Amino acid sequence: MKVKVGAVSPSCKGDRFQVMKEYIESKDLDLICFPEEYLGFDFNKWKPTYVSKEEVVTKVSELARKNDVHIVTGFLELIKKRPREKFFNKALLFSPKGLVGTYIKTNPTQGEIEHGQVPGNKVDVFETEIGKIAMLICYEVWFPELSRIAALKGAEIICFPTGIDIGKEDKTWQTLWWARAIENNAYVVQCINAKNSVISVICGPEKILACSEKEGMITAELDLDRLRKIREGKVETEIEPALLKRRNAFLRKIGKKMLEPQLF
């Protein structure tokens, strides 16, 4: 099965739903990904926009239905106004039939926590007509356990909506996204809010399929049949079927120790 995907690193200007509509209608895709907090936060004024979950679900569901496409988008959801604002940093997955699944960022940065973000506590994988999809968010690419959990639960495509300005180490982040694809025999789809730094990446275990450091959309075709054969060790490639060759009994035995940081 071939899946046509797009990763959008859009300008922070304009009506977000209208911008989404224009990108979605510009190309025939099976899956399109928009950045972290793309809905619910104004990166120009650096403050929440307080768009409601109901509005997001209604409008994005309609875009998915009308264009027969799966959509992943970031959403900053207000969950408590007083005495101090609290938020969920979410990634939402829509199919042409509506909202499929929600992921809450489990590893916010310290700054995000200080500004009211409440961490999530689970990683889910959602089965769709175009494959099994998981969502992780931005900074979480630095925690390989999260991508591995998603892969062990069956994820074939991991979407990484990412937030603005990842700093001067764009190539480091690109290496991390590709590493997550290689070690988990998965496809990774990543995009970022375009302002101070821009990088969009679509990669599989065997190569980077598309990459850009410019505002806009990149696209690629994912071969899920080949990916599944790689995972089963049934195709000639330099990529190891890492999930298949794990020493599960050994890992279970030392599992508790693995969760304890050994820094020295």
C-alpha cells in the first residue's frame, strides 16, 4: 500500500483554518500534518488564542471529510482558566469520518510546564485506512523510549508536529527524526511553525524522502508494504529489523533498572 503524505511548515500569519484549507486543497494526499500548537496559539503575539475544542473538531473534521484526507494538527487546549491557566498540548488525528484520536504531550519542556502545560500519560496508536499512526510532539524526539513504545504498539507512521524555533541545531533535530525512523522501522513525518527556524522532514528507515528548510509543504510517498517486509526481515536492505531481533526476555528482566537514570 502506498500512502501520499504532506508535512506543512506554514507561516504564522493568517486565519489558521483557511491556511489549512488552502494547503489541503493544493494537492491530492492521504495524510497531511500541521505543526505543534498550530491551533490555539498565536506565535506572533506569543499567547494562546483560546480556540475551543468544539470549533477545532468541527472545522477540521469538515476539512477531512470534504477532501477525503487524514489530518494531524497541533492544538493548545485551555483546560483551566483560574487561578492559573492550565493547558493540554495536543496532537489530533482526523480521518474523513471525523476525529480518530488525541495525544497529549507527555514530556513538555520545563518552560512549557512553568507556563501551565499539563503532561499526558500515555502513547496510543490509531488504526486507520492508511496504516497505523502514532503522534508525538516536538521535544519528545529526544526521548527514544516514546517512539519505541509507539512502534511496539504497531505504529507504522509517527507524526511529529513541532513548535517554533528549535534553535541553531536544525541538523541535530533532523538526525534525531531520522534515527527514530531507522531504529523503529517506521516512517516519521515532521513539520514546524515557520518563523525563526524552519525544517520539515519525511523519512523512512532507509532514507530521508523529503526535507526542506523553507516555509511551505513537502510531500512523499510511503510504501507500507515494503516497511512491513523490513520489519519482518523479508526484504534485502541494510536496515536491521530491530523490533524483530530485540531480546525481549532480557529486556523484561532488566526493565526496572532501565527506567532508573545511570548518569555516573
